Amino acid sequence: MTVTLNSFALVLAVEAFLGFKAWLFRNIRAANLFRLGRFAYSMSFLLTFKPQSRLRWIL
């Protein structure tokens, strides 16, 4: 009885760990995409505006 309970708990722990890892990876990937989009947006923003407003935006 204890053996089946232990193996069941082990399987649950592994499933939870894999699910958490997949969730974390998906969140990291989404955060990286968001950061990339924000970077591209700020770059286009910097390139389209005048140098003095560009400096003011950076500061």
C-alpha cells in the first residue's frame, strides 16, 4: 500500500514539476517577446523623433 502511495506521490511531484517548468518557460518566453516588442517600439520611437525630444524621452 505504501509503495503505491509513494509512487503515486512521486508521479504527482514529477507531473507538477514538469507543468511548473512548462508554465515558467512559457512565461519567460512571453516576457522576452514583450521586452523585444517594447525595445522595437522604443527604437522606432527614438528614430522618428527629433534629437532633443529623444534625449528628454531617455532621461
